[in-house]
Amino acid sequence: MLLVARLGGALLLLPGLGEQDIPASIRLALLLALVALLLPGIAPGLPSLPDAVPKLLRLILVETAIGLWLGLLARLVALALGQVGQLAALLIGLASPLQTDPMLGAQSTATGRLFTLLAAVLLLSSGLYALPLRALAESYALLPPGAPFPADAGAGRVAQAVADSLGLALRLAAPLLLVAVLGHVALGLLARMAPQTQLLNLAAPAQILAGLTVLGLLLPALLALWLAAAADSLTLPS
């Protein structure tokens, strides 16, 4: 049960393996397979069964918190690409067609949903999903079951991961932001030169078309940069 608590908490949030689109039966089968794989090597270091129910509940809660913490650190790496999709929709004028995204919430845009799925596909196809699983296995040496959870260090690590995720998203979206600013400047100049023209009616379709074109041209480079940054982030020591 201690292994199920930690591994199950992590699988709720791990990118690629813990996506809400994956059926629960498949995630449960993966969890049981991981437990069966790790149990022989970890069993000697597990604490004995407590004689009181509160102690048992404390062990399970601490193990679940560790799993959620590790899963969240990995999930924040994938969320950076989803944030790029959200920013892209805002910059190119696609912020209104909303799509349901289990990870980003019901107010996700179409491009945000696309980039979230791309993050999962890239992690699974590149083999980077194995790095969080390796961290889970090695976490039993650094945070053995029964040891107190380092809340201060854990909170600091999460705060740093959030800052890194947001910074990565802003760096990846910078070319789109530059194109959007230049486009609005051009529209402003046209409005000054031809004030009688209904630019708003003409600008919206042109903005979406130009934005999608630029996004399509930049997409391979954006995905390559994100994949390299994700590999670096997932290999950093905790």
C-alpha cells in the first residue's frame, strides 16, 4: 500500500503517463506493474506495519504527498508548452473558441489543447517519460518510507519549477508576441492613413490567418526547443 500511495500519487500528475485522456484501467494497470517491478528491491527498506491506525494513515498520507510532489514537478515542465498554446491563441485572435482541456481547465483554447497533446506525444515518443519514473524509483533512497517529508525544501522546489515553467513558456512565445506587436503597429499606421476604412472588419480574419501561418512556420523550432528544455529540466537533481 505504501508503494501504491507514492506511485499512484505521481501517476495522477506525470506528463504523458498520467494524462486524463488515458483510460483509468490502463493507468491502474501501469500502477500495478510498477508496484510489482519495484517491490522486490524496496521491500527490505519498508517500515513494519504500525500497531495503530493513525500511524498507518500518517505513513500513507506522507507517501501520497511525496508522489504528488514528484508528479507535480514533472507536470510543470509539460504545462509550459500548454501555456504557449494559450498565449498563441490570445495573440492571434483565437481566444474565443474554447475547448475542454482536463489539465488546463474548461477555459482552454484550441491551440492550448493542441500544445498540451503535443507535449504528451513528444514525451512518450522521445522516451523522456522514463526520467520521472527513474526519479520515482530513486526517491526511495533519498526519501525512504517513514521518514518525514521535507516540506520547506519541497515548497521551494515547486516554486522554482513554477517560475522555470512560466519563463520557458514566455521565451517560446516571444516570436509570436513580436509578430503580434508588429501587426498591431501596422494596423495602427493603416488606421491613421485611411481612417475611413473599416479596418476592424478586415483585420480580424487577416490576424488569424497570419497568426496561424507564423505559428505553423515556428512550430517545429518551438517543439525542438521545448523538448531540449524538458530534457534538461527532467534530468536536474531534486
